[in-house]
Amino acid sequence: MDCPLCLASAEHVVWEDGRCRVIRVDDEAHPGFCRVIWNEHVAEMSDLLPADRRHLLDVVLATEGALRALLHPDKINLASFGNMVPHLHWHVIPRYRDDRHFPESVWGQAQRQGVIHPGADSVALARAIDSALATGY
Amino acid sequence: MDCPLCLASAEHVVWEDGRCRVIRVDDEAHPGFCRVIWNEHVAEMSDLLPADRRHLLDVVLATEGALRALLHPDKINLASFGNMVPHLHWHVIPRYRDDRHFPESVWGQAQRQGVIHPGADSVALARAIDSALATGY
């Protein structure tokens, strides 16, 4: 196995429990970009047991809620592709009308040089994820 | 309001309940492409009440399960952007290693002419979504 999400080297983990982890994505144009990674090597949401599926989505949506609370982006983008790395993970991306790619996805054509909106402090982000998980928002 | 997902003209709806609908997306290169649209005009998952969030995700994952059961794709792609149309909707896309864009997203650069894998019959798809909702798969 040489799956980069199983090896998990050089990650900046901001939140984790025994089942999944939230990391900061090193993206110069989109500093608030987070990734939620299921620890076990499975490919699809429908490969998970219903309770695990729900847990992963709770963490994805808590990360969305935390990013909204801390950064007030114009939009949140959520995506799970896995075409290149078929190990279940979710992209959670705060987007701004004046960022480099808006309204394209962050993987699309650049639209402008773009404003670099700062990401969230890691400790504040971890706390906001805990808070969102506790309250449902 | 001139939101195209509120107006909902010329859609091919394959499944619906009072809260959301699943439509076929008219994409020549990816005939199995479905979209799950929340009926009410809200922008973000975290704008929904927790029970509504869960319901929408149940329908998204039932659509994933139905497409896997009927089409056996190499991968499923899930995404909710809303940068262009900020009305909550999910893309559910069966992907194949030899399709036009793989491993890029379907919005990315074409990689080849690509094999056109047929989509699912609408009645079979509706039944498979019902079945996935009933069983959790």
C-alpha cells in the first residue's frame, strides 16, 4: 500500500478522533481550505456503515460551520472525488467572490490574481469544530 | 427571484418527495450524472435544520447507492459548490477510468475523447433510490 492518505506524512492536523481527522490543506490561494479524511482505507461513502457515514458527515458539516463562524466566507464548497486517491476524504473550502478562482471550483481555471483571505487559527478552528459538533451547527 | 433551481423548468425529475428532488443532468459525456436539489432556496448545508440536513444527505447517498448498484462505476464523485447558483444542490456523478475527464473532475480539462457509459433507466433509478433509502444502502 502506498496510499498517501494512509501514510499521512507531513499533515497539519487540526482536529481528530479515532475515526477521522481534519487537516489544513496547503493551498496558497485558499488558506482556509480544510480536508476531512476517514482514517480507514475505503473508497466510497456507501462503503461505510450507516453510523460511520453519519459521523463523517457530522464532522464535515461541523468543519463547514466552524469555517463559516470564523471566516464568514461568501460560500462553502464541499466535495468528495477520490479519482486520484481513492481513500475517502472531503474537501471543505471557504470561498470568496474575489478569490483566485471564483465562481469556478478551486481546481478550475484561475479568474484573476485574487485576494488571499487568511485561514483560521488552528486552535480556534479545533474549538469551533468541537462546538459545532456539540450544538449541531 | 430568477434562481434557475427555484424555477425548475425543463428538468427530468427521477425521484422526489416534499423536500427535495433528484434530476438527471443533461451531460453528453456523463449520462449517469444526477443532481439532488433541495426545494427551498437556501445556500448552505449549515443553513438547514439538522433533520433536513440529514434527509438531504440520505437522498444524496441513496442516489450514490442506486448509481453504484445499477451502473457499477469505478468511482462516485459528490460535490456541492453553489458558486454560480447559490441554491443548495448536490452533484452525484458515476465516474469511469476511461471517461472523458478521469481522473480530473467532470468540470476539468478533457483528458481524451472518452467512452460514453450509458446512464440508468429512470424507473430503475427511482426504484433503486427508494430501495437504498429503505435499507440504508
